[in-house]
Amino acid sequence: MERALISVEQFDSGWQVRLGRLPMGMHDDREAALSAANELACDRHAATGFPAGVKVRMRCGTWVLTRVIEGEAEGATLRPLSFCITATP
């Protein structure tokens, strides 16, 4: 199973969205970046059928998993989460 974790973190004066090490976009504020990351995760899940998620780097440096999309692509379950993970970008 190949999962996708979309990363959101503060970068210079904005917020960067990445898929692995690949930059997918820059946004002025965190909310716009999270929205774009959620959409990207949903699109990725629909295209591959594999689980996808969104993680955000907090100011303290800890990564927090905020969203998981899993299940069949047509009946995907979107679960909001809020817990710390030890994954690296």
C-alpha cells in the first residue's frame, strides 16, 4: 500500500504545501494552505485509491496529522484528526 502525506509548513513569509519533497504550492496564510492540501489529498486518493493524509508542522517543530482520507475512492472516508506524529518531511 502506498500512502501519500501532504505536508504544510511555514516557509519564508508564507505557507508551503508539499507532496514528499515536491513543492505543490505557496499560500499567504495557513488556512489557504490547509485547504489546498486537503484538496490535493482527496485528489490523490481518488486517483490512486490509496490512503492520503495532511500533516502540519507546528511552531515548536512537531508534525501534527490533521486529515486522513481512506477507503474506496468513491465512498472515501474523510477523518479530521489532531494528534502528533514523529514522521519527518
